[in-house]
Amino acid sequence: MIEFFAALTVFLLAHILPEPTGLRQGVINRHGRKTYIVGYSLVSSIALVWLIVSALKAPYIPLWSPRPVTFLVPIILMVFASILFTSTILRPNPLSLAFVTKPILPGDGITRLVRHPLLWALFLWAIGHVVANGDLVAVIMFGGLALFSLAGMKLMQVRAAKVLSHEEYTAAIAKSSGPFLKRFNQAINVTMVVEVLAGLILYITMLYLHEPVIGVDPTVFLSP
């Protein structure tokens, strides 16, 4: 359990410290935003892998007994999480986290429907795995990540309000505000179609690789 808590601490600090300590802005000023994003993504990925590996090695302390229906929860939620994740790869998001600074495809796509797609993807992934696992380590790790993603939405918007001009911030907020059906009609374009298709491909890939990488086949528990 010591390694698990150490990995969890490192993962959380890697995501909390860069902004208040000035590390993020310092690297961006010296080396550019692209370099920071690449470096930050690498550090985050390494920390996440260490966290997952240490969680798999930690003692199993059950809190409830998983059932077929509990394994079905992440299988369903991960469809939406995968689609939300791919939207952060295809276009920038001035209000939240994204992997690109320039749009790869025209149109707003899913960002017109969801203001923080990457953080919502993390939330859905985390909540689904809390339900499916049902043990103490899973509740601590995935439950903590779910809370972290919800808090991150507020923090990202506060940061955006400071970084963007009033006009830029107001325009960005307006794109993801208003009646959902109206925004949905505006979001249906080539970008959204590509985001959905890319998300489904990612979902199928992760479902296929889950057993060889994690060691658990998420679909085997659904067999009668």
C-alpha cells in the first residue's frame, strides 16, 4: 500500500503544483506551449502508469461484491469517455484542457456541447471503474480522480477568465451555453462526426487491449 499512496501523491502533485508554483508559465515562456504540453503529457502518463501498476499490486480489500451489472457500467460509460477524449485531440479548448493549440478540423464539434470534454472523460472513466472494482484501492484511486476532474473544471474556467481577454472569454462561454438542442444542431458537422468515429475506434482498441495490458478482460464477466 505504501507504493500505491506514493504513486497517488506523485500523480496528484504533478497536476496540482505546475500552476500555483509558476512552473507551467515559466516553461511556456522559456520553451513554448507545445514543449510544455508534450513534457507535461509525458510526466502525467508516466505517473498514471505507475499509479495503475501500484494499484494492481496493492492488497485487495473488497467493499462490495462486483456483479455482471457493475461490469456493464464502465463498458457503457467508456463509449462516451472515448468520444469526449478524442475531441481534445482534434481541436483546442480555451476554457479547459486540450492537446492541440490549432484546430485540425473546422467547426466546434463536441466542445459546443461539453465545456470540459477531457475532464468529463476522466470522470466517466473513474466512476465506471469504481463501480466495477468495488475494493478499497479502487475507491481511493478512481474516486479521487473523479473528484479531481470535477474540481479541475472549476479551476480551468477560473484560469481561463484570467488568461483570456473579456471578449475571448465571453465568446468561449457563449459557444457552450444556451439550450442543448440548439447547440446540438449547431454541433453536428464534419468535426463532430470525426470525433465520434475516432472515439469509437479508440473505445474498441482499449477494449481489445484491456486484457493484455491490464490483465483483466472487462467483457468476460458479462458471459452467462
